[in-house]
Amino acid sequence: QVQLVESGGGLVQAGGSLRLSCAASGTTSSINFRAWFRQCPGKQRDLVASITSGSNTAYADAVKGRFTISIDSAKNTVDLQMNSLKPEDTAVYYCYVVHLGRPYWGQGTQVTVSS
């Protein structure tokens, strides 16, 4: 079992920055895929960024060049640095990992970008 707890969401003005962090606890040694998704009301949950255990990263076109996903092995977190935020980045952001082939989701953290 893996438990995920996100932090770092909040309200920020357009052009600002936020850093989301997702702490994993439990049996985490075999996590081989980590990602951040986001969901706006009434819309599907979309992949924002992902990172493998080999540190290969991928980003949605909408966030390329603005967001950076990384792993902090010492803290056992997966972080999402979000720069140059836009109002359209407003969403609930969810942490996602795959452990031994099973997916796990965090509870979500709200990010609101005001214009």
C-alpha cells in the first residue's frame, strides 16, 4: 500500500509561481512511475507531467517550458514546480504513482490563478 499526500496548492496571480509536493509513504521502494494530473470542474482529468524511476520526463504541451517535475529521493516526494502561471492552469492537481503495477492517487490540491 502507498499513501500520497499533496501540498503546496493555493491562490496566485497570473505570472506567479507555485511548487506542489507529493509525499509518499508506506511501501514505496518499487514505485517506478510518478505523475501529476489536473482536473477542472466538469472536465476530464488530464496528465500534466510525468517522471519515471530513470528520471525520464514528459510534459503536456500546455505546460512545456513552464512546469518542471522532479523527484526528491531524500524526502520521497515528487514535486511540480510551476512558473509563469496562467488563469487556465486553475484546477485541482492530483499526484499519481504506480507501485507494483497498481495505480495510486493523492487527494488533490487546489491551484487557483487569478488574472
